[in-house]
Amino acid sequence: MPNLPISQLPASGPLTGAELFADVQDGITKYTTLSNIATYTTYLQGNNYGLFNQTGSSTPVTGVAPFSGSLIDGGIGTLSVPANGFRKGDAFQATLSGIISVDNNKTLEIKIESDGTTLVDTGAISMPGITAKRWRMDIDFSINNIGEAGVAEIATAGTITFRTDSAGDVVTEIFSNINNTTFDTTINNTLVINAVWGNSPSSSDSIYSILFSLLKVY
């Protein structure tokens, strides 16, 4: 094949990580792969770097129809990973904190999803009386395998902690799940975190975040 300008070479299709690149080590021309380059670049950056940081409070999710809404608002960065952008062993961490008010005996459910696929669901948490108290949620994600639905696997676990109106009372709920049936890394994945009120909620039931950040930690 004759030497051609780069612009006259066939165009690449979507990259998978196995593509070959030439490099020179100790004066000898060798080859490496896109995956190796990405791994080394991540190593140079450090394993811990930010993907998204919210820059304002989210819109309160209240006990008024539709009784649900997002705990994330606008910010800097991205909540999306493009198709084939995950690598096996990737790990992420999300942190949220904000203000919550609840009438006694209502329920609160947190659903963490990616493009309609449930990663983890706290289930309906029976809530005590809370008046404008602080809450915090920490979530960890691990990409255990990549591929199409039925092959890919993501493990998700976390805690949500909140103060109640009882003096000094702090409640922590723990949640976790492994999705190896509907999670798909060959498509775009965008993180969504929704709060859902239940058990006849009222307009005085409210939750919103004042802080949200998403990090890649490995």
C-alpha cells in the first residue's frame, strides 16, 4: 500500500480500545493499544478526578403531584459516559447533601438510574418528623464487567443519613444492588438520581440538594 496523507486514509469506525498505535521505546518502534494509552493517561492524571460538580441548589422535590423529581441540578462537567466509554474496574463516587422536611409517617424513596435502567433503589423509607434538617447521601459505583445487557455488570452501594426532630437523633439507611441484567455499556449512560414521596404526602414534605459532586476514583 503506498504512503498516503492521513486525510486520504480510510476513516475509523467507533473505537473499542483494541486499536493499534505506533510508539518508540529505547529507539525501537513498537506498538501499543488505545486501552493501554487510556490507562497510562489516567495514571498520569491520578485515579481521582472530578466528572461533575453542581453549582447551585436543586429544585425542591415536594409532596405535590407528581411527587417525584431530580436531586441534581445544573453544574460544571458531565453526568454522561458515552457508548463503550466504561472500562472494567472503573469506580465512581457520588456525594449529595441538602435540606429535608417531612411530616411524620410519610415515605421517601431514592431511585438511582442510568438512561431508564435502575442501578439501585432504596425502597420506601418510613420517615419520622423532620423540620428543615440536614441530610447526606454517599454512593459508590463499580464497573465489574462491560458489554451489552446480560454481560455488563455494575455494583452500586451507598448510605443516606438525616437528622430528625428528636434531639440528637440521626438515622442512616444502607442500600446496595448488583445489576447484571439490564445495564449496558455499549450505549450512552447518564446518571439520574430521583426522590419519590409516598404515603399521602403533602406540600410540607420537601427535599433538595445544596451540593452534588461526581468523581472517578479508579
